[in-house]
Amino acid sequence: MTRSTAPFVARGEQVATLLAAVRRAASGEPGLVLLGADAGVGKTRLLGHTAQLATAEGATVVVAHCVDLGEIGLPYLPFADALLQLVTDGPAEVAAAVASRPALRRLLPAGSSDPAEPVGGDEQAERLQLFDGVAAVLSAAGRPGAPLVLVLEDLHWADASSRDLLRYLVARLRTEPVLVVGSYRADDLHRRHPLRPVLAELGRHPRVERVDLPPFTPDELRAFTTALAGRPVPEETLRRVVLRSEGNAYFAEELLRAPTDLPGTLADVLRARLEQLDPQVQRLVRAASAAGRRVAEPLLRAVVTGPGAGPEHHAAFDATLRDAVAHHVLGSEDGRIAFRHALLAEAVYADLLPGEQVSLHRDYLQAAGADPALATAAERAHHALLSHDQRLALVASREAAREAGRVLAPAEELRHLETVLRLWPGVPTAADDLGEERVDVLLAAAAAGGRAGLAERAVQMAREAVAEVDGSPAPRDRATARRVAALRTTLARHLLGAERVDEALRETDRALAGLDPGGTPDADRAWALATHARAALNSDLDEQAESAASAAVEEARAAGARDAEADALISLAMLVVDDATRAADLLGEALRRARDAGDVTTELRCTYNLGANRYYAGALDEAAAIISAGLDRAASAGLTWGPYGVELRLLQDIVRYARGDLTPPPASSDPGPPRAAAVVAGVQTYAAVARGDADAAGRSLELLRGPHGDTMITLIAGGCSVDALTWSGRLDEAVALAHELLDEIGRVWSDYFLGGIWLSALGIAALADQAAADRLAGRDPAPRLETGARLLNRAVVTADRGRPRGGQLGPEGRAWLARAHAEHARLTGAADPETWRRATEAFDYGYRYEHARTRWRWAEALVASGDRDGARVQAAAALADARAMGAAPLATALADLARRARLDLPGVATAGGDVLTAREAEVLALVAEGLSNRQIGERLYISGKTVSVHVSRVLAKLGAGGRAEAVAVAHRRGLLGAGPGGRPAGTAPSDGRGSPG
């Protein structure tokens, strides 16, 4: 960064904040500091001073800048600058990181000389690889105790792709020794400035810190001017500087350097100082101002010396440049000529007459035309626009769009293409100059808009492309009709991206009408049919979708269009609702076609759907193998956190849990971006609840109530919260939350979303625990029964109407429906082992945890019905499984059941030691809960009279005069063990305070 000759004073608070962030990064806590201040207040001086201090502490500091080119952006410019510095001067780890990530070649100079690489159909995947590569390089450049500090100056000029990459880095970095510091002009951020929403979003992240840099106070300005002048300035001068500078350090510095009459505005001050310079220096400075704050020295030399300059001209340029540097007007910044402050560049440029500005831009354009290596296409387009050369601006903008596409910057690509379209009417030779028609530019703009996430803009461009050809006054021949049809298919795909399904269906109808069936095999017709199938599928027109998809597969195979074939096969697989094996075969075939076509995203999409197919078919081992292979493929392609990489990760955790692996996942240094991390955290809550993690309920509720805006997170975290609340005895909360989730998710998805069966079963389970507590306490459980009946009806109707596309409910859905019926029987007070047998067998397809949990309830029902031997068999098997899985609450509940029902189970110790018998300890534990003799008898399946005998014996053995004293003595002597959730041993989990769902 350009070093000011001015001294550094004050700013102790800000320096301390920045150095604290550097030290946190050194200890493995990365972050972003956003430094905002008005122009001239001293951001660069503060960053330079802090950089020196950080370097002295062992940090590596890299400074990069954003550039103001108006509407013309240079994609990723600050990050490309930083990468170049790190590759040139960084450690060997940086070179290794770059070598292992080919996508980074797009941002490095070696890649700029390569021919433009075509962007495949999966730009999002490639862009993610590029972002991941930048993060990897930054991580490799730092090390514990010696972090990388990346300074990005002038973020208010950052292009859209750089803003996206900055947001990605904030989400991506977790334990890397990296600190990013971004500065911006607060006074430039008008209400619609594109940086404003980015700052608001970043400001909510816990690793982001905002630092405001205020103007100097009068005392600080006194210290500053004294240090600058080398002695105290006269009080009158200081007073006027304080008044006119308003604490702005740069303005104060210029006022002190200005003539003694102290002009009143900054522009006047700068103009007065520049007028003292040699005319040749003034000419050089004015020429530099037309390039912005910074300009490459060879380009400025070419502009100033002109074409055909001899050695004497270059010598004069060198002398003039040295003079400008000596007068503190220009300096060096990252290998470029730079104004000492952006305000100075702006003031010089604003002082030029309009004709002078146009002439200078024309000089830049001429210099770049003579040697294209001197400027990028975007820079040439910028100067062409400002020199009013529409033809050159059009050509350069089209080239700049291709460069933006090559570096995966779709927002900038779209902006350049929109410039081309805007200039097109004023350039009669546009088609000849570009070698393409306007419709081609429209299609390119639509594609860029789609990749940039601007679906509606993409639709607008694609629709205009259709109108361009369809509305042409030229006679409509067969070739034109076919082209219009192909354009309509493209429009339909963009409409699907914008979720305008009905319009997409109409456009594919019109596209197919313009393509002759039965002729030569045609890729256009294959894509029209495949797109029509997707639109029909999304409109629930299954018969129409199946017919179109089948025809698309046939047409695509005949035409050799493997990508269209894979697309159609996926649609067919989604329609095969009654034959999971056939659907899996279709997905496997689609997967092979996607691999043949080299389409990694479609390959991962097929892999995910295939894994999900096997999971929902109950083939969990097969699903696990498919998912593992898919995750390996995603990692090798740098798509771990791409859409289908995330989906595969979620499915993997679900399958692990269902198969009984409740162990916490290994700690990851890359938990992913916030949305992905939140969904993964939600899925991992399944196992946390089953393990009995103390914070499971708190974690799931925090995730549920957090600012995620994702209905899938609501379902997963919400259902796990209901389950966790039930285990911890917070039954009223569990029931209320189950109803809340059913209503909320039903409004977003549909009244009969399949997850509603799971939520209904969990809600009935909590109600059953409440009803059991009511009966023990002598309360009427009728209100619980009414609520439970409604929830059961909800589950039954959902199973009937919410079946996937009219097909059969899968094994998991059938199992949860059986559990809902069994829980409802428990709610009514019926000891019905048969309902629990059916539920247990339904979960026996491989859902190990739920199989053990329903087996526990089956054993409980068998005890109540008098089948103690059967109960012992089921309880022993469930207990062995619970222990093997590490399902602590379930294992404790089974041990409690064994003690209450006096079932002899392996490893279940009796309570009471040598003082109390096992039964006496059971009775005392229930006395501690305040239960009456009758309630204790119901709990332990004995008479109230027998309970009275046990209580009398306990009082005698403990020497207690009453029940309360007996409990206190037993606690002091450690005779009351701990049950689930910290309750005294013997507390029955179905008492309404600790029962699992």
C-alpha cells in the first residue's frame, strides 16, 4: 500500500482491535474485520501502521485493492492480485495448493494467455471449486502463530464476484490462521449501493467485526499537525485547519501544504497545490487520473509518450514521474503507479474539461489497441465507452464478457453482455464485428443470468431471443421454425429455473409443435421432450411426463445426445413409484450417461437420488455404499459443499443413525457454509438425542429457532426437539411443538407432507406419557385422548394422501405409521402387545435404533398383559442393542422397566445394597417422587396393601419416623440410585416426567 509521509498518531483503540484480531487468527480463530470511514480520514494509514506491527509479530500481510471502473468490472481483481503475490512470494504450501486446484489457473497470469476455456453446463460447480481453491491458498499461506493477513482496500468498488467470494470465505474459514481486513468508504454507500446488503449480511456473522474510524478530535489533530510540521503550528492556523478539515486527516495534511491563504474547499486546496507543479508533471498527473486511482506504468508511459516515442521521450517521462512522486502526488502501489489518495485522483479528473476527458480516454484506447497486453478487455471497454467510441466499446465489452465467463464471474459477464446489447442499435456493423447475431448475445446473456442466480433476468433475455427470431420479417422457412423451437426449449428451461412451471409447459408444447416428429434423430427434439417431461412432472401431470420422458430417451439415444438422455432418465425414475428396483435401474443408467457426458453435477444428482432410492426402499447397506462413493466423487471434484455434495452428506448421517451408529461424527475443519452447516447439524441431532447428550434439546431448539429460513431444517431440528423434550420430561412443550411444526410446515409444503407421520407419532408418544401421569395422579386424561385421536388421524390421512406421487409408502413411513397406532393404544391406557409387535417388526428393515425403542415398549406392554417371559426376551434384546449403540436413555429406561417388573436382565444391578431389598429400594424411589401407595402399586404391578408393608419395613430399617425422613436418610446414605435424567433409581419413565417418545 502507498505509504504516506504523514506521521501516525492516535488511533490506539482501532490498532488494538486489529492486532487482537491478528492474534486470534494466529491461534486458529480466523475472522473478517470491516473498516469503514469517510474518504481521507486515514484508513490506509491505519492499515499500513497495523500491517507493520503485525509483520513484526510474525504475520504475513498481503494487500490488494479494488478498482473503480464504473459499470465495467474486473472480476475477482483484489483476489487475483493477492493470489499473484502469494504465489510469487509465499511458502511452498501455497504452490502445492495452487497445483492441486486447476480452477485457480483462471485467476493467475499464466492462465490469462490461454485460450478462453468453454464453461461447461455446471458453472456453479466450477465456481465453487474456484472459491474453494482461493480459500485453500489463503489457508496454506498462514500457519499457527504466523497468520496470513489479507487486506482488501476500497471494497466499495468491489465487483459482484469479489463480494460473493468474500462472503464465501467468511462462511468457509473455521480454524485456519487467516484474517481478512476489508476497508470501504462509508460516505460512498448510498441507499442502493451493492455493498450495503453485503455488509449487513456479513455483520451478522460471529466471526465478523465492524470497526468505524472517526475523524480526528481537535486534540488528535493538534498532535497530527505538530508531528507533520515538526513543530507546533500557529494557533490561528491550527484553528482554521480544524474548522475546515473537520478532523479529516488527508484534508488537514493538504491544507498545511497549501499556500498561506488556505482555500476553502478540498478541490481548491488540491488545485492550488497542483498548479505549483511543472506543466509536464501536471500533464502526467491529469493523464493518470483518467485511469482512476491506479494505472500500470507501461500503459501510462504509452499514453503520455505517444506512439513511436524515442529514448528521449521515455527519459523525459521517467524524470516527470520522479518529480510527481517527489511532490507526494503519485507513488507506487503493488507494482502500479497510484495517486497518494483516491480523493486526489478524483479531484484532478473532475477538474478536466469534458473534451480533455474524452481525449485522454481515446489515448488510453489507442495505446491498448497498439499493445493489447497493456490493458484488459474490461479496461478497453471502459475507455471506449468514455471516449464515445461505440464500436470499439461493443467489441471490447463482448471480449470482456468472455473473459468474465472464463473466470466464472457470471454477474460481470451479464453486465458486459447487457452493454453489448445496449450499444448494438448504434453500431450498424455489430454482427460482422462480433461474428455473431444479436440473438446469440441474448442467449449468452440468458445463460449468464441463470448462472448468476438472476432467474427472472435470464427468462427476460431468453424470451427476447425467441422474439428476435420469431418476429423476424424474413420468410418463415423450416430452418427458422426449428431454431424458434430450440429457443423455446431454452426459454422453458429458464422458466423452470424461475419456478414458472405452467409457462414452461406451454413453451415446450410450442417447441414440440415446431419440431417434426419421426424424422432424422434430433438432439433439439430430445431436449424439448426432456424439458417437457420435467415441466409436466412439476405440474403433477404424471402420464404426460412419462410419455414425454420415454420419447426423449428414445430420441436422445438415436441422436447421441447423452446429456438429454440422462435428464430424461432421471424424470422417468421419479415416475416409477411402485417399483423401487426399476427406479434404481433407471437412475444407474442415467448415472452412466452423465459420466459419459462428463457432467459432474448431474452425476452427483444421480448418485444422490440413487442413494435415496435405496434408503427409502429399506436397503440401508446398499445406500451407505452408494453415498460413500458419491461423497468421494464430490470431494475429488471440489464439490463437497455443492448442492448435491451437501445432500449426500445429509443422507450419509441419516443412514449412519438408522443403522445404529450413534457415535458423534469426527471433528471437521470444514463444516461448510452456514446453510449447509445448519442442515448437517440438524441431521446429527438424531443421534445426539438417541445418545442422550445433555444439550441435545437445547441444541435442536436453538437450531430450530435460529435464522435459517429453511423448511427442511425446521422439520429435522423440530422433530428432534420434540423427541428430546419428551426424553427430558418436558411433555407440554413437546406436544405444543409437534402441533406447531405440523401447522407451519403444512402451510409451506402441503397438509399431507410425509414427515407429518413422524411428527404425529412423536406427538402421540408425548401425550401417552402425559396420560400415564394423569392416571397415576387421579386426573382425567380425556383431553389428551382427543388430541391424540386428531394426531393419529393426521398420520393416517397423510399416509393415504401423501404417498410419494401416488405410490406405496416406503418402509420407514409404514414403520412410523405403525408406531403412531401403537403409541395411540398406549395413550388410551390399553396394554396391547400386538400393536407394538407390528411396530417393532416394521422397523426391522434395518432401522436399528427405532427397532430397539419399539421393542422396549413391546416388552412393557407384555408385562402389563401378564406375559413376563415374553417381556424378558424382548427387553433383553432391546437392552443389548441399546448398550451396543450407546443409546443411554433407552438403556436406562429398559433397566428401569426390568427393576419395576422384576425382570431378570443381564447387567441390571439391583438397588439398595445390604440395607434394602431391591423391591424396597424401588418402593422408596417412588415414595421420593411423592406417589401414594396406590400409585406405587400400579407402577410396580402390586397391591397397595403390599406397598404399605414395604414402606413400613423401609422406615424400620432406616430408623425414620416418616416417609419424608426415610427419603432424606436414604439420600444421605447413597441408597437411592440415579435413573434417567438424574431421577432416583426406580422412577418409571412413563410417569410423565422422563418418558421417551
